Amino acid sequence: MLTRHATAREIGQSPMALVLHLPAQQREIIVATYFSGRTTREAAWVLGIAPAVARARLYQAMRDLSFMASRLPDGSRQARRRGAAE
């Protein structure tokens, strides 16, 4: 399982590829919030964890995603930005 130290080649260019490289607990909180449209409190209830734990996992997941995205080649980040704006 790749984590914070994955290279751009290992990750690929898809944002979902970044999520797939997170540890399981971080991946599940991302899916339970962003992809399922739940609040952190709702996601915590669904996952059976304390809201504070959910917030901590979400923070760490977002930090790790940001780190991985920062390691992507500049060209792939620019291509995604143009595609999102169109």
C-alpha cells in the first residue's frame, strides 16, 4: 500500500488514484464524508467512531492527499485544472 511517499508515477494522474493510496481508515472517512455527502458527525456515527476521531482521520487524510497531489508533475495538475474549469 502506497502512502505519503508514493511517487507521481506510482499514483498516476487521477484524483481517485490518490484516494485509493490512502490507508484504509483515512480512505473510509473520505468516502463517508466527501463521496457520501455526510457531515463529519454523521460519518462518525455510520463508522461507529467518535466525532473527534472522525475529524482527526479526515484532517490526516486531507493532509496526506495534499502532500501526494503536490508531488504530481506540474503538467498533470494543470491539465486537471483546465478540465475542471471547462
